[in-house]
Amino acid sequence: MGVSKSLSGCTNTEEVLPYIEEHMIHIMTIYPKFRKRIKWLQDKHNSTFIQWLHFKVQSELNGEESNGVKFNTKAQDDVRTVKNSCVYLLTHTMQVASAKHKNLIVSNMSFYEVIQEIWDLNYQKFRIPVLRCDWIDNTLGLVVDELGFTLVDLSKIGHRNDQFVMASQVKQVFYVDDPMHRGWSVVLSMRNREYNDVIGDDVLGDIRIECEPFTRGIPNLDTFDNLVAEFGSENIREGCEDIWID
């Protein structure tokens, strides 16, 4: 009876033994007439176990909840009103400050992405949700405008050789079309919420969110008193009631 090297290495791992037993039960359930034919069952197990284990450990999902946040794939978002497929990753990494500098520095670096697939890695005693994302190229598809808003071009995809990230590592953001710059989207961040879909309808949960400010980099504006001193009283109308705008 021949056994492939990949199967031999896999079945000699202690963590895989429960899966071997489960797969044998699975085969006997599908083929009840062969339950007593040990050699046939073993051959069937050898030829199908690797593929079965692949789909058993990795199950692909359309949605996932992690740290109080509901994530969806882009395909799922395309048929829904609420968008939950946009995420952001902040890393602490070594990078070159500019083209003129050759020395590496350690600093924070931001990555923005769109979730394409959600994989649920099930290790029986624990599970790990993993996101496969389209990462926006930081050089061609990411800018910060003069008002401090972060803009991304969702068509500029980079980092194709490193598409995966754990759901626990990212934060959720939203991309809103920029009316002033065609093809660019404004990044809006939000606070994580304690997601609890008790009644099985996540619509209410999706809209009950507390948003952070769009940007923290808006330039300082002159006070009203400074404006009056600069332009003089000729720009102020007298004899009328002030109108205060909140």
C-alpha cells in the first residue's frame, strides 16, 4: 500500500490524528457497503484525506465577526447597503525616509485594503479568521490632501505576494467617493463597536455606530476677532442682528 510523502508527513502529526478518525467515519458514512472492507477504506482514505483536510480546516465565509467588528467580503458588500469590507492595518516597520536617504528608520506605516475572501482556519480546539485582501499600493494609490484627508485609489493594487492578514490585526474603515477627484475615495475611520446580533438581523447593529472625526489634520482657522482686526470694520454690517451658525 503506497502512501505519498505529503500524506505520511501529515498523518504523523499528533494534531492531525482527530481529523484522521473523523475522515474515516466520514468515508464509512458515505460508503456504508464498504464499512467492513478495511483495505478499501484505507486506500480511499489515502487518496482523499489531503483534499478533505484542506476544505475541513479552511472554510471560506462571506462574513466574520472579530473584536466587536463585523467584516464582509466585497462580493457580499456589493449586494448590501452597509459596507463592511474595507479595513486598515497599522504596522511598525523599518523603511526608507525618502529616495535621498539610504538609512532605514523605524516608524509607523499604514496599509488600506478591501476584503476579497474570509478564511476560517479551524484547528478543532481554536479557530483563526484570516482575510485575503486587495492591498492598495502606498506609492501610486495613497495620498493625503491639503486638508489632512487620506485619499485612496482602489484601482491601484499592490503587495500581491502578501495578501493575507488576521482579522484581529486590522481596523474597519469606510471609503467614500471623493466628488472633487474622480477615481479617489476618502478614508473614514470609526470606533470598534461591540457587535451583538442577538435577533439574527444585523441591520440595526450596522447602523448603530459611533464615528470618529473624518480627519485630525484640518489646518487651524483664524478666530473671529483676528479676522476683524485684519480686515477692519468696513467688512462688518452695522444695525442688524447677529446670526450665529452652529
